[in-house]
Amino acid sequence: MEDRRKGFLALMVSTVVWLTFPFIFKAVSHVGSFEVLANRVVWSAAFMLGMLALGGIRADLLSILRNRRQLLVLTLTGALIAGNWLVYVIGVQSGRVLDVSLGFFISPLFAVLLAVIVLHEPMRPLQFAAIVIAALSTLNLIVQLGAVPLISLSLAATFSIYGILRKTQDIPAAAGLLVETFMMLPVALAYLGWLQVRGELGLFAHGPWTTLVLVLGGIVTAIPLLTFNIAARCLPYSVVGLTLYLIPSVLFIMGVALFGEPLSPVRLLTFAGIWLALALYLGETLFKR
């Protein structure tokens, strides 16, 4: 019972924090997306460094540092998650929260397709139907709008590939995230230093509020990844997995109701197709259980 209570608390924390991201990145829209990403990396790394006070993480970290394969994988996953973070920031700052939402709706279906291709997992009929419907819905959006939804597809691809790579390695979540952020740290610090030399660094140029939000953006980047992993260990994954659909659903509502993004009939039809695909996928999963 104690683990279950701990799991629900961790799941609630991760969900609430994830849903603050649009407000945080909207608040620093006057700062370039690449600088926001660099700050996410730097302050996430600082936060994770504080986690070294926990002895278990130190032991896990030493184990990873002795394993060249895991270090290579974490270098790649670090680059993937950095790309995911960057696309998320660009989507929010450019007023395309609906594209962000669509990306996270597509992500679980993209992950199923990758699992079939990479891990050779069998694809069941309803899973296949769900992927076909999602693909046709996205193709309809491309044809009707005459543009590829790069933000949506990039978010889905980077997060799904990241998940597959982490799934294939027995790497503890906290220590793995620490290594990933430190792999990205030199590039982030170099970029911030370059901006400082050019006199374009926004971290301290727009007042204490901007500085606080940029620092907070890095800290809240790490927190949900850690708490979600705790929830996944303490709760049935069928419960945890619902969060993966709840978050983009709330993002969809935010995009329309709070940020006033237009919801054209074509885009609504695409979302309807994705929702139908997810309903088939979830129904098949629950039936199988």
C-alpha cells in the first residue's frame, strides 16, 4: 500500500509538472529557443548533480561509467532528448501547442511501429489498424495543408526512438538521466558562452524574472522524468500509461482554450483520426490483458 501511495504521488507530480511546460516556455518567448534549450540542459545537470547525494545513484553512476556500451547509448539518447526538448520549445514559442499535442498523441503508435521493426515484436491486427489510421490521418493533414507537420513528427520520432534505446539497456533512470545531461552539458555551456561573447545572452539581460524562469525550466525538465520512473515501478503500467494520453489531451485543450490557436476542420479531422487509432490501440491492449 505504501508503494502504491508513493506511486500515485509521483505520477501526480510528473503530470502536473509536465503541464507547466507551455506556460514556462511562453513566459520566455523573448529568449531564443536554442538558448532556452541550453539553459534546460545546464540547470537540469545542476539539479541532477545534487542527486548524487543519494548513495544509490553514485553506485549506479560508477557502474555506467565502467560500461562503454551504456555510455555510447546514453550519448545518443542524450542527443535525442535534447532534440525533443528543442522541438517542444520551438512549438510552444511559435504558437503551435496543437502540433506539440499531436506529436505526443502519435508517439505511442510510433513506438509500437519501432518495436516491431527494431525489437521484432509481433504486430497484432488492431495495432496494425491503429497505425494505418494514424498514418492516413497525418497524410491527410499533409495533403490538405500542403506542409509536413515537422514539429509533431519530430517530437514523436525523437521520443519514441529515445524510449526504444533506453528500453534495450538496463540503465537506472536517475543515473542515466545524469549521464545524458552531462553528455549535453559541454555543448550547452559553449553555446551560452558564445552568446555572452556576442552580447546576446538573454539569461541575465531581461531581468530577474526571465533568469528565474530559465533556471526553473531546467529543474522542472528533470523532475517529471524522475517521478514518472518512480510511478512506473510502483504502479501497474496500465495506470501509468494513461498519463501518456492525458497530457496531450490537456495540451490540446490549452492550445485551443487558453492560447487561442485556430482549430481548422482539417486539423480537427486529423485529431479525430488519431483519437480513433488510439482508441483501437488501447482497446486491443485492455482486451489482451
